[in-house]
Amino acid sequence: MPSAAIVWFQRDLRLDDNPALWQACASHDIVIPVFIAGSDDDQTLGAPSRWWLSRSLHALDASLRKACNRLVVRRGHAARELLDLCAESGAGAVYWNRRYEPAAVAASAAVERALGAAGVAARTSDGALLRDPSLSAKADGTPYRVFTPFWRALMSKGSPEQPLASPAAIPPPPAWLRSLRIDDLHWQGDEACSRRLTGLWRPGESGARATWTLFLDRLAAYSRDRDRLDRSATSRLSPHVAAGEISVRQLWHVLHDLAERRPALSASVQSFVRQLVWREFAYHLLYHLPEAVEQPLREEFVRFPWRQDEAGLQAWQRGCTGYPIVDAAMRELSATGWMHNRARMIVASFLVKDLMLPWQHGARWFEKTLVDADLANNTLGWQWVSGCGADAAPFFRIFNPTLQARKFDPDGTYVRRWLPALEYVPTSCVHEPWKAPASVLASAGVRLGIDYPEPIVSHEMAKRSALAAYKRLTAGGDGGE
């Protein structure tokens, strides 16, 4: 009798280097690829993430059809749906790649229990990271809380396993199982949103490869220019990695092969690999300290006197703070579902330290609006900027938005791209239009408070207030950046 298995796809929407798929194809006569939309995904996933996953699922299904198979789509509780699929198909095993977000860990455990009770084999692999975070604790069993020792420990283990090729064949079932259409999930978004994002992004495994190839062509400039907001120096791979359309093992090995063949690229390779390891560190922390999603890892910050200011929060969300670098970044996010990492740090510092609003507000907004929404990275980033996380920047490191703008957007190119109202403001004033002479603003066609908002806070006064609150909390502190 033919042996059948189910492959449960989650955030691993690719055929290349997919351990669960590869092992199922190597061990069984029939392979049934499945995606299960959670019953609460519509609430937990932001619209840009849903749009991306919808397009990525279409791409995955097209790849499977080229291999004479197809994707089965269901909606509901994963354990129940997988048990139903096993009963319908006669599958005796379910394969999947592990995820490490708290809800995903719980769902995986529930699936394993249900399958075990039904006599179905559960086969799990690590296809999301360079190393399984359950094996990455310190010698005493506690998690790393500082990046550099984590980096050294991971690097001391040598290269991760070589990536797997796509299976030579993905043998289909004799009859197709009942399935929703991907569009039945209603994740494609409204027409305007879909049209806007479609013109900017190409979700799916082939899109990930194309994005990676384009980045490799300009890799030499990465270590020098990666923080520049006015230059296209970053990879823009983050949404592809978040959806699992390309594996980090693939990226690692390509980069290290390049560094060996072209030593001149070593600085950029090292810099990019370091970003991959920061991602590993984020998942290490989330796996071992799942409370970090909502709670600061530095316990004293539970008592921090955060403000409640709905008007300030909305001004930040809309990109109407009166600080051009902050507003440009927030409007880029609204328009594209993405934001440069340096800009993420700037807007996060502004929300937490200029407006003194809780970092959780910013983390939730990013989860709702980013195409690359990733719980581990997002949590680490917000706690880092807020000074309350593992290996975080100290709270008293307060970004001055104007100085940041002058350093990373010196000619105002980025600001003008996203704030057309400031297009004709001279470079000398574009990052501080409220300081520009009235005649200069008039010549540029800008009326502060009408065409572009005045600052909603004074950075210097806000900085003093934030530092005073921090000193009261810790009975110490220092100056700002």
C-alpha cells in the first residue's frame, strides 16, 4: 500500500532548502502539501502581512503545480484540520518545520499530542534558523542576554548545514483533497492596497531569489552605506525571509562562498552575516523568554511612567509629528509596508523618548503595518531602542531626529521623496523647517501648520523630561546622544 504523508507549510513557503518537504518526499510515495490559516489570523496578522502571504501562497501553489502537485488550503484549528486530512488521505505522518513564536510553539505541541493520540507520526525539522534555539542556551542552561557572547558562541560552532535542493519529485495523491481557494481566505486586501503593494513587491520564492541576486550585485557598498536612508544599499529581503521564501542557511553559505572567492567583499559579508545573527538572537530571546512580547526584560521598566497621549500616537502613526525624518519614515511605511532599519530606530526613539509612549504601542503598530512583520525581530528592536530589553541601548541614548537626518539623509533626498510638501525647501532647512525664515518657507510654498505640521513636541524639552523620568526610576542616568 502506498505510504502517504502530509507536509504542513507555515512560514516556510518555498521548495528549496525545505527540510520537512525534502524528508517527506524522500520517505513516502505520496506527499500532500497543506497550508492551514488560523481562525484568528485575520485579527493577529496585519493587512500587509496577509497580502504578502496571499501572494506567496499563490506562488507556492504555482511551483507545486509545476511539480504535478498542488497546495491544499484549510482554515481552522491546526490539530483538528491535520487529523481530518490524515483521515481523508490515509496519511500516516505529518512533517513540518518548527516555528519559535510562543503561539506557534503551543500550536505545534497541540498538533504533536493530537497526532500521537491518533497513531500518526509527527516529524519536525528546523528550517527557519541557522541553529535550533532550544540548543543555544549557555552552559548553565540560561539564555544569552548579551549579543556579543551569543555571536561568539554561534560562530564557534562553524557553518550551519548545507542547504537542501528542491526535491526531485513531489509525488501527488491519487485524488485531490478538498481545499479552499487561496482567495477564499480574503487576504489579498482591498484593490487600492493590493495595487500599491503589487507595484513594489514580488512575493514568492522566485521573487526572493531575484531580490537576493540584485542585492549581491551591490553587496560591496553594503558595509559603507547600509545606514544611509537616501541610498538603496540594503537587501530588502526581510519580507521574503519572514515568509520563509528563502532560507537563512542559503544566504549564509552564498555569502561565505563569496567572501572566500572575493576577499574585497569580506567587510560587507561580515556586516550582513551579523544582521542574520541578530535575527538568531531575537529568536533565541523569544524562545527562552516568551514574556518579552509584552513585558520589558528589565523589570524596573514595568514602573516607568509612560504617558497616555492618543493624539500624539496618531500623529506619529500618520507621519504628522513635524519632524521630517520621522514623518518621511512613517509615510514610507504607510505607502510601502516597509521601512529602512535606521529609520525604524529613529521613529521608535521618537515615540518612546520624545513622546514617552509605551514601546508596546509602536510594536503593535509595526505588526499591523509591515509586510515583513516578524514577532521576534520586532520585539527585540522595540525593547532595544527603549532600553528595557536584552543588550539594549541605554534609555539615555536618545536619538536627536535632526542630527540623525543630517547624518543619514544629508541632502534631504529621502525626506523630499516622502514629504512632497517640502520638495522646494533648501537643504539647509529641510530637516528643521520650523527654523527656516518666513521668506524661505514662502518661496518653497510651505505654510507651517497647513502644508506641513509644526513640531508636536520640542525635542530638547522632551529629552529633559524623559531623562528626568529615567533618573527617578533608576536613581542615576547620563546625557543623551
